[in-house]
Amino acid sequence: MSAVPLQTPASGPLDLERVRADFPILSEVQVHGKPLVYLDNAASSQMPRPVIDRLVRYQTREHANIHRGVHYLSAVATDAYEAARGTVRRFLNAREDREIVFTSNVTDAINLVAHGYGRAFLGAGDEIVITHMEHHANIVPWQMLCEEKGAKLRVAPIDDAGEVVMEEYEKLFNPRTKLVSVTHVSNALGTVNPVKEMIAIARHHGVPIMIDGAQAVQHMPVDVQALDCDFYAFTGHKLFGPTGVGVLYGKAALLEKMRPFRGGGDMILSVTFEKTTYNTIPFKFEAGTPPIAQAIALAAAIDYVKEIGLDRIAAHERELLRYATESLQAIPGVRIIGTAREKASVLSFYVGDVHPHDVGTLLNDDGIAVRTGHHCAQPVMQRYGIPATARASFAFYNTLAEVDKLAASVRWVQKLFG
Amino acid sequence: MDSSQLYQEIILDHNKKPRNWGKVADCTHKSEGLNPLCGDHIWVTLKLADGAIDAIAFEGQSCAICKASASMMTAAVKGRKVDEVETLVQEFRDMTTGKLDVAGGAHHLGRLTVFAGVKDLPVRVKCAILPWHTLHAALTQEAVASTEGDNDPIAAG
Ligand SMILES: Cc1ncc(COP(=O)(O)O)c(C=O)c1O
């Protein structure tokens, strides 16, 4: 396993200067001659030097195809790739390595479950439960499945603050309910859902439940055994790793009875024209050459995050969220969308009646990167009767000084629009 | 370029007080324009008489660039003949995609040249062009215009 150089001491508050020095892009990029203020971490986060170095080391010294060759490099690459699986398993506290499937992103992981579990075990009249705050990635695959099977999508409502109405969620369960898939943290609102409770309710009704952890794993420790969910998915590029790799955790018993998603090499034990025998899990779901370099770099990202410490990350991000919320709320006319009691460091807002795209374009003049749009969560926008929001999303390398820049820039936009 | 150069007085003014806002009740042509990327959504209604635009109006929900573009468009095309309007549509599209240099070449854009700067903001080009697409669609009787697919100003290159 790769040791990540220790850049920060293991305890005490974050040494922000040293942390920021780990992320080359934060100092190398200037926008309009101004330092980059990167507040679009919920869309994709940046990569620290140890992860970049791991990618480079893999490509310069370790690359070959895996599980296929008897030669030296193939063994090195296979070992590193399987070690990465182990790193992910420990990160999620799964029981076994074979419960970790590498996918290409979280979208791919959800589609895998929709196909491998949904298409195999759902039928006409069956119901799938999601919430009103899902990312399109956790809506569309289920809609496609419903369309094919004549099943029905049931949506748990959210209240004005952006919290799931738990009584309504629970009321959705009935004997036809066959699958639940909910997000751990909302990318548009920042809401941290009470997934433990939601899982317990699903469990009580004997329904398998999937958690979309795309916006959660970078902010808080996740223990899939403590949660007792059936599936948990996340995506590498939001966890300071590369694009092109995602993870599906699934309980072994479920993965075993599921259909393979894609057919091809690596996912088989033997092939004749008469009959193909599928490989064991997780390989059954990893057809073709997987994102080897990306999975290995993702493991380095996990090591990095662990070095920094998710508790320290959470503490600093809480401070960023609190300060940003206060700073923006202090500006007359600014409305914050998503005011749940439990929030990750994601702040959606509306500036007077200025369209979020104008806000985003103008903030960019100050070097500030925020996301504007519907955040692939159009039902959320419809819920609040707005077409879009501007969204600042913070990572542990963001600073309070950057929040000040954001607030100053928002004030300027408001003045410009008078 | 700094985008604040684009958000000039005139654009901010049209955004705040859009001209020809609403619907032409006895319209002969209408179309709906949608930019799925940012959610701009507008409707253009117009009345043709003797081959010219007798009345035109727009409404919808959009960013300032789109709204100001629509507002100034309606003001610019009112009273013009259809072929003149189509020329303007083409020129506006060429200007915002960088194919027409408004300082050099001959054109009929007049004050619409305040949108020339949008060519340096590729993600906002669609916002500026949407009203013009929608107008074109109305004149050619397409029901819905979109900035995606065939009408993509960037892909259509
Ligand atoms: C909650 C949530 N789910 C799913 C996704 C999709 O992630 P990816 O595009 O990496 O598959 C995102 C990313 O935007 C997200 O925020």
C-alpha cells in the first residue's frame, strides 16, 4: 500500500496553509488576474499532490492490464488495484473486499443496481421509493426501470427547509415497495438526511435500500455496517480523486444474486458458445478493463483524507458553512435555499431577483467559481419555484477569507443590478 | 474579458424594464424557446401584416443576458420586413459566435452590438441567442426552439 507523505500533523486544528499547499491548482490558477477561489467542490473537488503523484507513479512504473498476465507488471498493477479495493473497504467499513465494486462513477453504480437488482427482481406494480431531493442520477435510472417493468416511482416529499418529511416517507411503504434509494446528502440543498433512520424504516419493511453517498463521504465518516444499508455508492472525483472511478458497496448476499450489468472480459469464469459462467463478485460486475489507475489514485485520495482526518475536516467545514451562511444572510435580498438543521458545507442561494447565471458569471470576474443552474436536481428547483440557484460548496481547503471574498462579490453583483 | 463589461447600463436597463413584455393577443406566429442548460424559458408572440412585424412581445423566465437580448430584439425588429428580420437573426448569431466582427464588417445591428462581448463568454452565448432562435422558429412556424441539437450555436459552428 502506498504511504502518503504526511503533510499535516495528525491532530489539532487544520494547518490551512499547509493543506492548501498540497493542492497545486489552488496556487497555479489565476482567473482574471485574481487568485482562484474554488467553491464548486460539490460538482468536483481538486486533487492534492500525493494523489497526482500516485497517478504519475502508477503510470511511470506500475501499469499493465490486471488479472490477465503472468508477467511482473501485471502482477504489480493487479496488486495495487486490489489493494485499492481494500482501502475502500476499510474506508466504508465493509465486511469484505468482494463487497466493493469499482464502477466509473456514482451514476454508473446506481445504474448497476437498477439493472442488476431492479431488472432481475422488480415486476409490474412494484414500487421504488426515492425522495424529492435526489440528483437526476438517482431518479432517471429508476424511471427507466419503472417504464420497462410497469413499476411505480414513489417520492417522499421535503419541507420548506429541505428536510425529508419522515412521516410521509414512512407512509410510502407498503407490500409493493421493493426498493428504496435515497441520497445521503443533497447536492442542491446541503441537507444531511437521517439515513440511519431511513434505513431502519426500510429494514423494518424488509425492503433493500441504496444510499447515494456522492456528497457525503468527503464530509463525514461512513460506516456501512453501522448504517446497515444494502448498497452505498460514491464517486471518486468528489473525494479529491480522479474522474472515471466510482464505488458501489453492496452486501455480498445481494450482489451474489444480482445479474451482471455488462458482459465482457473479466466478468466471466468460462465462455463457450453454449454457455458462459459468470465470475464471482465483485468481478462479475467489472466487465472489461476497469479504471485501474483511477481506482489506485482514489485509494491514495482516501489515504490523504484519512491523514487529514474526517473529524477535523468536518469541524473546519462546519465553521465555513456557519460563517458563509451568516455572511450571505447579512446581505439584504439574499435568500438561502436549503436550511435543514443538519447540513454539509453546501450553500445554495438566490441574490434578489438576479438570475443565478448572471451571479455566477459576475463572481467569476473575481476569480470565484460557484455552480449555477439546477444542479441536476430539477425537482428540487420546482419545489422552491425557482429555475436555478447559485451554489457555493466548500472543501476543507477553503478559508474564511474566501468566504469574505464571496460575500463582497455578491454585494457588488447586487449593487450592479441595483 | 471581464464579464462586467458585458453587463453594461443598457443591458441592465433592459433586464430591469423589458420592452414589449407580455403577449400579442391576436398573434399570427408564436414560439417557445428553451435553454435546458440554464433554464432560460421564453415565449415570443408576434403579428405579421403585409410581410412585416406589426406587433411582437415576449415573456418568460431567464437571465439578464437573455432577457435584455429579447427586449432589445423586439424593439429592433418591430416594423421590419421578414427578410430583414432574418438577416438580423443571422447577423446577431454571427456576432455572438465570433464570426462577424462588428467593428469591421457591414451589418445592421446598431445598438445590438452591446452583445458582441458575449462571444468571449462561451457558456453565455446561448443565453443571448435564445430569443433570436425563438423568433426565427416563430417565423418559420416551429413550435419549440431549443439551444440544443441542430440549433446549438457552438456545435453548428
Ligand atoms: C447526490 C449526487 N448523486 C449523484 C451524482 C452524480 O455523480 P457522477 O456524475 O460522478 O456520477 C452527483 C454529482 O453531481 C451528486 O451530487
